[in-house]
Amino acid sequence: MRNHTAITTFILLGLTEDPQLQILIFVFLLITYMLSITGNLTIIILTLVDSHLQTAMYFFLQNFSFVEISFTSACIPRFLYSLSTGDRTITYDACVCQLFFTDLFGITEFFLLATMSYDRYVAICKPLHYMTIMNHRVCQRFVLGCWMITLLLLFPPLTLGLDLEFCDSNVIDHYLCDANPILKITCTDSAFIERMVLICSALILLITLLCVVLSYTYIMRTILRIPSAQQRKKAFATCSSHIVVVSITYGSCIFIYIKPSAKNEMSINKGVTILGTSISPMLNPFIYTLRNKQVKRAFNDLVKRILLLSKC
């Protein structure tokens, strides 16, 4: 995608041509986006101000919420603008930026989920050494590692993608700038880039999913060995929220790579992508708060503080 290419503006087809359906989609996405920002921002604030939530688990949750806010903000506002104004055009530079940031935040999310599963493994399987192993410096290195690995994996295909030319079509069959629909309209031979994107995607999914599966295999073995049923229930409760989030995130992503018929492939992928960019970021804060007594207690304490300050 060189700057001197004949095409400097793309057209995003969106999800539908039906005006009434577009209104429903706009209202739905606006509500889910506002709830996502509010929920994830609340978690970030709670983990910063409440001393009981300043542990490794909530440090990772804080970073995960930041990534969720960034990811959904890279996708949804631009689409909301398109739905409200009818302007489907997007400049070359804006398209490249959106592609970069959606991939950056999306891939980092997977590595953070894998890191969070390791944190749960240490908490359940090695509770006496948890504070030593998962100290603040180690947690910072884990998070930094997630970002660095993502950038290293993202850099080669993105660099090659900047050399693509567009001369026949500028219509992207999606509501955002995504790699697959962009590669379909280029007049440059993109076979090598497509293979690289597929290999990178497969590696990210397999490596992170393997970490999650291994962590929870050891966790389940340890939980089943606990003699007390109440203790087993308590141990499982500490992991249940993370398991639900992992299932939603990986489930939607894997579904995209299960190729349906060519006729329905893009429409199904767009629908699943909408779920991944709007529904998942909205649900995750509620999943963690509704199933976590510490977060609910911290939220109630924060509300009480705000009410006391407002009375003063």
C-alpha cells in the first residue's frame, strides 16, 4: 500500500444497505461501546485506587481492560461515524492506522489472556510462592513482553503490506480495514503476504491457546486433589471469570478461520467480527465484576467515597 498508488481513498461497504437496519446497528453499537468504555474504565480506576486490588491478578486485569478499551475504540467509533453520516470513505493513511492498531491491540489481548492463565496457575498450584513468583517487577515484564512479541509478529506482514498497489478497486467488503478484505482487492501478487498472515495468525492462536490449556490442565488436576468441596469451589471460582472470557475471545476468533462457503464467508466473518469488537469488550467487565466479590466490594467502597465527597 504505497502512497504513490493510483488509489488513495477506500470505500468501506459496512454491514448492510438497509437504512432501518443501519439505525438499529448504530443504536446497538453505540450502547455496547459506551457500556464497554464505562465498564473497562471502572475496572482500571478500581484497580488503581483500591489497595486490596493491587495484586498481580488485578494488574493483568487492569492492562487487559486498557487493551479492550483501545481495541474497541480502534474499530467502533469510525463505523459509528460512517453509519451516522453516510460517509463510507476512508483515506489510505487512516486505513493503515486502523489496520495496525486493531491488530496490535487484538493480538496483545491473546498474549495477555495466556499470561493471566499462567497467573491463575501459580495462584492455584503454587499458592505459598505466589507473591514471590508473581511480584510486581515480573508482572511488568510479562506485560511488556506481550507488547513486544506482538510488535515483532506484526512488523513483517505490515511492512510487506505497505508495498501493495491498488489499481482496479477501492471497495473494501467490511466495516473496518481488515487484512483479508484488503488483500482481496490489491492488484499486487499477495500470495506470500496471505501465507505470512495465515502463519502468524495460526502461531498466535496455537501458542497462546496451548499456554491456556496447559495452565488449566494443571489447575484442574490441583483442584480435583483438594479434599474439601468448599475449597474446591473457592479455587474454581478464582478461575471461572477468566475461563468465560477466554472461551468468548478464542471462540469468536477460531470461528472466523473455519471457512464457510465462499458465498457467505465475508458476511459471516463480518458478523463474528462485530461480536468480537463490541460484545466481548462490553461483557468482559461484567463477567469479572459479577463473579468477583473483591471487585464488587471495591466498587461499593468507591461509590460511598464519591457520595461522601458530593455531600461535603
